[in-house]
Amino acid sequence: MTIDSERLRKTYEQLKADAEAGGYHLNPDEAWTLGLIEGLLTNEDRYGYWACPCRLASGNKDEDLDIICPCDYRDADLNDWGACYCALYVSEEVLEGKRPLQSVPERRPAQRPKAGPRPEPAGGIRLWRCRVCGYLCAREHPPGVCPICKAKRERFEPFVLPVSALPGP
Amino acid sequence: MEKPTRQRPLMYGLSTCGWCRKARTWLEGRFGEGGFDLIYVDLLPTEEKMRVMDELRKYTPSPAFPMVLADNECIIGYREDEYRRVFGA
């Protein structure tokens, strides 16, 4: 891996600012975090997208969509383990030293549904849901970038809010 | 599932992964640089990658990295407690 140090530093600063703006935290161990960002940039050069540095990418973007950083599993792992699978992101508890950092078991299913549009449930209010952070928006089209976690448009899925979930009159 | 049979520890890892870096450092501390084998799966040519993943599926239904194989042992993820148990401190 040979990633230009200026590119690495710039990416780190940007990622850190984005994380904090969205209520997330990068791992405060800077050497660790820079090592992972180096891995992300290596994967950007290798595959054309930010495949998770701690998982084996297929090289096919559609198949790897769920493990493009930030991955679909980050928030659940932050909740359950205090860190994402790579420990690039950590929870506030870990950040404040109230919880030890440990390695995180893989929750990505070995057998995954084939990539492609999923069938939409009928009836209700049509929304878009960010698969990474759960952000919902009621727009005709998903946003280009998730305003919360900065995941790109292709990470949004149709989400139908059943009318029964709405408060009555 | 099969059990690996080998005297010399073998680590499968990813060159981009932080936990793999930590595992490598641990094994180097225990066995010295040349005291174990190391394969970075992400750096292998596609066909070889497939072959290795098929091989790893003999030991676990869902391979993840780092994966350290030793005699009768298959340790998945960076597990210092397991390394100590299997290899001694």
C-alpha cells in the first residue's frame, strides 16, 4: 500500500468532520484510524469504491454495496459492540473510555439476497430509507448523499410506512 | 467442518485490515517474522482467491479475517485470548 500522505491526511480530516457532524466518532487511536483509511483509499484505487478494509471485497460493486464504508452493519455493531467491524467508528462510550474496545464478530450474512431492487410492499406512504443509518425522507427521489451518514444515493431503499402506523385523527 | 492439521501456524489476512495487522504483530512477537506463514487473500489473483476461500470454508461456514490456522485450531477474528490459549504467551 502506498497512499500519498497528503491524500491520506485530507481524507482523514474530511471523514472526521463528517462523522462528528452526523453524531458519529472515528476511533481516537489516530494510527489505527489512519491505517484503515489507507486501506479504504487502497480499495478505492483497487475497486473504484470504498470497500470495507476488513472484509474481502468481490470487486463487483453491486455485490459489495452493503460493505461500502460506512457499511450497512455499522450502526448495529456500534450499538452492540461499541465499534464497527473495523473499529474505524466507535461509540461515545468507547470514545470516553467507559467501554473497552474489542474485536467485533461478523454480522454480514454469508448468504445474501441477490442485489437488485427489492419488492415494494403495497399501500402506505412511500419514503426512502438509508440502509446505513436508517434516515427516512419523503421525497420523490432519494438524496444524492445521506445528510446524516453521508452514504451515497445507491444505499437508499424504498420504504413504505403503513397507514396503520400513523396516529389516528 | 474439518479441523486444520499443521504444525506451523498459518494466518490468512487482508492487507488493508487493522485487526489483521494486529494479529500479524502478535504472531511476529510470538514466533518471529519467519516463524509462521502469512497469506494476504486480497492480494491473490482472482482464481487463487476463490480457491483459498473454498479451502477456508472447509473449516468454517463463514470465513472472516484474520483467520489463524494451527494444529486442530481455527481462530477467526483478532482473539488475543485464543492466541494465548493455543500458542502460549
